Amino acid sequence: MIDLIPEVVSALRGRPELIDLLGGDYIWRHFVPEDYAEQFPRITFFEMINNDNRYAEDAADSSEIHFQVDVWHKAATAALGTEVDIAMKASGFARYSGADLFEEDTKIYHKALRYRTVRRYEED
């Protein structure tokens, strides 16, 4: 299994344009800390899939890895979504899905972006 969580964190936090639009480093894995529950805009992300891929001689030679990156805002999410897309693509991910959502109960705009990559295992 290949762990790309540090790479995703680095890609998102390493994009100054994204941090500027967020107004700070408001990017979290899985959930938002309680102290930041009212912080908008913000980004959360999580790994969705991490599967062995491309078998040869009864062994996988790579992993197929999917992440979802969620943009949360009280206003439009388009500019933030574009910056997330640039950051993820620069790290070798391809976007395969994107959805503009509105959370009626909280009145929050939510853009859900899904990315995929295939990475080869390092040879020993």
C-alpha cells in the first residue's frame, strides 16, 4: 500500500493561491477541529480507495488511489475548486468527478472533488 496522505497535504498547503483564498491554512483531514467549526471557507479531504493494481506474476506492481477533497464555503466555491484542481493535478492526480452541492440545513456551499492516481510500488 502506498500512503499519499502527506503528498496531498503538501500539495494543498503548498499552493499559496489556495491558502490566500481560504484566508489561512484551513485544510483538514476527515473532520474540522471543534475550535474551527464556524471557519469558512475551509477544506477537508480523505482517502477513499487504496487498492492493489496491475498484477504481474501474481503480485501487484502498483496502487490505485482515490481521494475526495471537499470545499466548504458560505459563498461560491468555484475559485477555491479551481485552485484545489491545480494543486492536485500538479501532484499527479486526475479529477474524475466534481459536484456542486448546497447543504440546505446549514446553508453551506459544498464542492466535492474526486481524484485518482496510479503509483507503482518501489522495487526493493
